Amino acid sequence: MAILTAAHLASFFGILGNILSFLVFLAPVPTFYKIYKKKSTEGFQSLPYSVALFSALLLLYYGFLKTNGLMIITINGIGCAIESFYLFLFMIYATKEAKIYTTKLLLLFNVGAFGIMLLSTSLLFKGHRRLSIVGWICAVFSVCVFAAPLSIMRRVIKTKSVEYMPFPLSFCLTLSAIMWFFYGFLMKDFYIATPNILGFVFGIVQMVLYIIYKDSKKAAAPDAKLQDSTTVIDLQVVEMQENVKPEGTKALVANNDTANKPIQPSEANV
């Protein structure tokens, strides 16, 4: 009779984590279907997708540095492809100003920041030290991403409306955090396990808030309704949108008093 080892269990949780993370990566599909049908990006922004691509690139690089990083490589390789497709589609239907802004984001995150990190860690560090430094970078960035729900939880409490926080997404993100925590724990990879503790805690809090406010009679005002909230990063950027403006142009998205079309990230991190 076969005996389950830590490696077997880690592979099991890694596969489940891949499946759940893949579903999270697919969450923005309805948004891009709307963009395709209307041939316009309207009020949506590209910042969440650029950040999600940067996150996937970081973890993909980390996965290649690991000895047993197949589970990390597979999901983040898929994530890079999906996020790149989203950005490609966004660029097709975006306005000239939005295209310029998106190009700046890609140059800043995915070329500049990632390129500097890749070159500096490759040239200055070797072996385990390089793996450790890249792992810390991934962990810190993952913590920042997992902290994104703080803004939307505050908004839910303020408006007493769960329009801002769909339960299925919160549930999937929580399960994903659990799977990747156990994967990291069993693989003794605490750069993966530790950030997902925070992801699990925030996921539980989101579901508790959903249960508390799901039957609330106080509906969100029409101009404050979040029409599409398919990723955690998207929710964070809703809070930022009043400050995100391309140079020399008006903001792509007006503030909550004048517009009701939010931005859309996806990303999912392991």
C-alpha cells in the first residue's frame, strides 16, 4: 500500500492551487467580452492587468530558480499568457490616451522594474542567495496584493452593500490561498506559504462581511455601484482611480460623483 509523503501532498495541493488560480485568472473574461462587443474600453483601466502580469512574471522567475518549482511555473506561465492577451485586447479598443498610458505602465512594471530585478539578481547573486532574494521580493509583492481587499472591505462597511464584493470570487481566492499555503508549507517554501496566510485571513473576513450585509436593504447609490469586480487588484484600484490620470489628459475614469464605470486586475497570485 502506497504511503502518502509530504511531496505527494504538496503536489496534490499544488494541482488544486493551479485549478483555482486559473479560475481567478479567467474572472475578467466577462469584462473583456463587453469590451469586444462594444468595441470600446469605456471606463475600464489597464493598471490591474499590468500589475497582474508583473506579479506572474515575478513568480514565474522564482519558479524557474527553484529545484521543484513546476507547480509555480505552470500556473504563472498560464497567467502571463492570459494577462498578455487581456492587455493586447485592451490596446486594440482603447483610446489614444489610454494606449499611451498603458504603454507607460508596461514600460514601468513589466520592462523596467522586472528587467532591473532580473538583471540585478542574475549578475550580483548566485545559487541559494539569489533564490532567497527573489523569494523575498515575491513575498513582499504578494503581501501588497493580498492587502488590496482592505479598501473594498471599508467600502462595503460604509455602503452596507456587497455589490462591491462578489462572494464567489472571495470564496475562490480564499480556497486558492489555502491550497498555496499548504503547498508552500509542505515544500518548506515559506516565501509562498507566508503571504497566503494573509490571503486566507482577508478572504474569511470578506465572506463574513458578505454574510452580514447580503440582505441589507440599503442599496448602493447608482453612481457608486461597482459593475465589475473580478479580481482583488481591481478592487484596490477602484480606490485609486481618482488619482490615476495620464499626463496631459483627463482621467480615464471620473470620480464616483460623475461616473459609474469602474476599472477591472485580475490577478491572482500564489
